[in-house]
Amino acid sequence: MTDGDLSTTAERLHTQSPNRLWGVSPESVYTTLAARSVSESATHRLSPHIRAEMLRTNDERDSEDVVKIHDWILKEFNLLKDGRPTLLGMVVLVSTEPQSLVRAIALSRLRTAETVLRSCTEVEGLLKRREFDSLLTDADESILGPLLGSLGFVTIYPDSVELHHDQVESALVAQSKIPRDLAVAEAYKQILTQIAEIGNQHCLDSVVERMTGSAPTEKAEAIEVVATLANTHPVTIDSEELTDAIEKKREEYEHEYRRLRSLLTPKDKSTLTHVDAPEPVDSNSVDEGKEFFIDVLATVSAHPGFAALDVQFISDRLSITSYDVYQELSTITGVDCEVRDNGLIEFASVPTSVDGNDLREEYTTHLVERCSTVRHRIDALSNASVTLTPEAIASDQIVAEDYASLDDGDVAPAYFTYTLVDPDALGEAKMDTYVGNSRGLGRERAQLRRWHRTRPPGLRSYTAMTDRLFSLGLERDLEHKILRIMTPFDDNTFNEYVSQIRRLLEQGFEVRLLTRHTKEQWEWQRLQRNLLSEIKEHRDRITVRTYSRFKEQQRVKPDMDFRKLGEFGIHGKVQTIGQPGEGAALLGSANFMRNSYDWNPECGIYTERTQFVDAAIEFFDIVWDISESDELSMERLQAIPDRKLVPTYYS
């Protein structure tokens, strides 16, 4: 992907608040790597993350762009080479918690990323957005900034940036690189258990040392390993080289097994020489704590067949090296010995008389146990088969965590809201009056009754959902105590909900009513009668604004009769309560009127989805803000004037 293609693709994936790349996360990077490592469709593997992102953002982007940006990340992070996972990529794949590894690699690979985040850590609290942007170049602003947001380092709002210190600190600490040879050894150690299934720890360490020339340790963390490897030339794993190392190590164990078996059945004849020592050979011949050497000499002297002794019998017991064993024994009078490369210490001579314990039984047990241990190692390597397509062990967990990260408001219920004549709800008397003697209306009533009794569960009536929306404010302790209502027309339906509105006002709510302007006196009187007169003591908590404007094609002149001008105004029907994450929104075709709630076929949607509620409030508030000049005072509405009301904007 060229820089131009990258910028264009990233631009299409940008989200603004917060600023990030849609569909990109440490989890999705891992999932794409898992797909590419087995030549599987990245689109298919990414689909759970894309669905979760759609729930999270209430938005949709082209899945091809999502795949493209992930493929660029895999290449940029050195996780793939020639379509195959690198050693670095393999470490990420076999990790049970790869998110922190992806972040550490990002800081190692992305230009200026580490500098930007280190600068951010020097600021306490929220960072101003302009200060954050000043740390980025033009190219970084389009790619690096949003990507840092997607990877969980920061949350970038339009005017500020929140730093996620745990993620940042972990990735920054990992940048203190460890030696490359140690990183490579540790990387092989971590992946061999998956791609070769070597369960024996000693075998695993031995094969790694044969492959890399370095023995792995327990000191390096996986996050330090990947941070180091990310800055080295990417290498892919050679399956033949691995197979050869495993086979060679197995052959070594086979040879060791045969040698140990031969020690269990020593030769009858021995070339061991006994030497008469001028002084007694006993525990006083060695330093304190080294009495075991005297017991070994006593055993060899008594059983010449043990002249070739497994040096581990001594070195493991005393936790010393083979050379230390040789040095200690060589200082004893009458002892002539040599340590061989094959793990044996061979005695040419020992004292004739040694005052020590006979360890024959203990030594034999040692050899039997050693044979068993080596046999297990042979079996472990015999069953090892290298495969370069390891199972991504964290895949299911990653998807589950992605869904678990969704807020309750991201997956809140959404209902298709409707009005359609309901004979049972309206009552027999009202329906009898409506139907009269009409056979056609009688059949219609029966058909409507059947539909209401068998309708799908995803449908809810406008009356039920208006009641639910108002009830949220009464049942929950909402932080944002505002009830918003946008309706071009209203009638005595307000009177049916006025008790709930009064209780909301008593709990500290503010009511904002946005309606169409009307010059008709009786319409304002109806609003005053059905709503305002019922909540006199809380009238200061209700604000009414209208929105009506001249049509675009008409020129406005001072001497015009404004009453004859064509106009446009409120047509939307929206209700919201609370704020995103705690409240709800109801919108559709229904006015706040009896016809809309009982008779007219109407439809809309009710939801508590965070993103949907946020969008509804944003829309309401912009219309509300630009209507400020047309706010109607409660005093004017209480004393309906004889003259017709004209919006401030017109006059």
C-alpha cells in the first residue's frame, strides 16, 4: 500500500469523537495475524470485531478498508514476511494476552510514537488537543494519532486527549531493550511449545540452545522480547532447521541413554589401580561439607566396575560443575581421574583404603532414574512434529473480550414503534361508535384485533414507549436531568402524561419543548391548558422554543407583509431523556397528539443505544440552539394576547 493509498484508506476509517480508526484494535490486529498465518479470509475472521464495532459506534465502514489497514499494520509491525508470520509474529500468535504485545510493538515500529507518548506522560490530567496535535507531523496526524487511539494508548476528543497510563507505561517500560540473542532464544522457547508441541521443559531449552546458540532464561518477559525483536530484521522460521535441531537433540539423548544403560551393567574386568595412601583417606581429607567425595571414592574402591562414573551423580548432589568435581577429587592423595566430554568421570587410580560409606545402591538408583528421565526426553522429541500454522490460542478469548468491552448502552434494546388502531386498547364503546353498521369496518376491526394479538415481539406502541421513556427518569437516578420533546403539533395528549412530567420536574428535571410556530391563538391556549396550567409551581423549569424560517427562495424586505411569507419549520418528532449511556430516544412520524397515538398509522423507533441517543440529542440541541431567539416566555403564554404571536426572528 502506497502512502497515498494508506492516507486515503485511513481517512475513510477515521472517527471523530473520539478520533480513532474504525474497526482497529489490538484484538483485531491479533485476529488478522491469525487469519493470515493460516491463509484464511481476514474478512471472515474480522467479522466479529466489525459487528462489535458497529454496536459500539452505531456506524458502518467498508470491510475492505478495514482489512487493508490491518494488512498494512501487519507489514509495518514486522509481523508478516512474504505472507508468513515472522518469529515476532509467532510470539504474538501463541500469547494468551497479545494486546500488550501489540502495543509494545507499535511503539517500537511507529515513527515518533514513543516520543509522542513520553511527552504526553509529562502532562498531568487531560492534555489539550492542540498540544497533542503539535507533537504530530501532518502524516502522523492522519495515521499515528488515530492509530494510537485505536490501540488504546489515548482517547482523543475534539478538544482534549485522555492518556491511558497503564497501557502507555507498560509499552514504554518494554522499550528498555534486552540483548537480541536472549530475545531470539526466548521467542523460540515460547513458540516451540505450540508449533512443535515439545512439552518437556529440558528438551525445549536444549532444542532452543541448539537452534540459537543461547540458553533461554526465565528473566525476560514476552513484552520485552517483542519490543526487542520489533527493531531487528524480520526473520521467518525454517521448519527444516527446526526439525533437524529436534532430530539431532533426540540422537544425543539416545546416545546418552545407551551410555547410562551400560553403566548399570559394569564390566567384570577393570583397569582401575589401587594406591596405598601414606595417610588415612577419610572425611578429614576434604573440607567440611565435602564428605560425599569420600563416600564416592569408597564406592569406586570397593566396586572397580564403577571406575567410569556418571559425573552428574556428584555434581547434582553438591550443585557444582563437572570441573569442580574434578578439582576436588584431584586434591585427594591416591586419586587420578579425568572428566570426559561424554559426562563420565573416569578413575585411573583410587586409594586402597577409604573410610567412607558404600553408595552402590544409591548410585544404582540414580542411574535407573536418569535412564527413565532420558527415555521420557527421547519420547518427547520423537513425538514432536513441526507445523508453521499454529492455532491462535487466544482467538476465542479475544473475540469474547471485544464483546465484553461493549457498554450496556451499546447493546441496549431498540424497538420498532408504531401506532395502529387497537380495538382492545380503545374499548368496545369507542370502537362501536367508529364501526357503526359498516361491515367493512367490522372486518377491519377483527383483522386489527388478530394482528395486535399475534404481532412480533420487536414492536411496541407509541403510548407504551413514551411511557417507558418518561418512566426512565422516575426509575433511574439519571445524571442528565433533561426531557427533550420536539413535536410540530400537540393537543390534550400532554394532559395524559402531565402527571409523569410533574413528577420529573419535582425531581429536578428541566423540560425543553421545541415546536412549530403558530400564529393561531387557540393553539397556544391548548398548550397552556393541557400542560402549563397543570404544573404552575414548576413553570420556571419548562422552556418552549419555536423554529420557523423564511423559505430559501424568497427575498425578505423591510416593507413586506411577513404574514404572507412562505415558511418552513419543525417537522421532526423526537423525544429524549437523560444523556447517552443512561437515557433513551423515541422518534418517528407521530406528533404528540391523540390522532398520532391512537388512530393514525404511525411508525418510528425507540432505543436506549448510547450512540443513537447521542445522535438524537445532538440533532435536537443544534435546532434548539439556533432557535434561542424564538424562545417564548411563560408570562406571554399564560396571558394569551389578543394579537397574533410573531416569532422574534421575523420581527
